[in-house]
Amino acid sequence: MLSNSFGLAPYNPYADRGLWTDLFDAVILSELEGVRKPSVEIYERALTALDLPGAQCVRR
């Protein structure tokens, strides 16, 4: 999951839904990364977390 989050305090909307570990191979939240979409940097962090090159993440 790559998200421009709404913020995590005072309420973390992701924690009670199990999104951290149950549904996604990686969770990249702008709140934690300090960078937001559409910055290239946040997409690069997602690719790093997934250990994949960008070409493997796009369907043609």
C-alpha cells in the first residue's frame, strides 16, 4: 500500500484494520516517510520495500 495518509495521530486509521501486515506486502505511508505522492522518491521507497524493479510492477 502506498498512501498519502491522513495522519496517524491522535487516531491511526490503519491499525485497527490489520493493514500493516495482513493485506499488503509493503506499507508506505507519507506520514512516516516524510514525502508524498507524486514525488518520485516515495515510489522508489515502495519499490525498495518490495525489492522489485519498476518494470515488474506495471501490467501491460
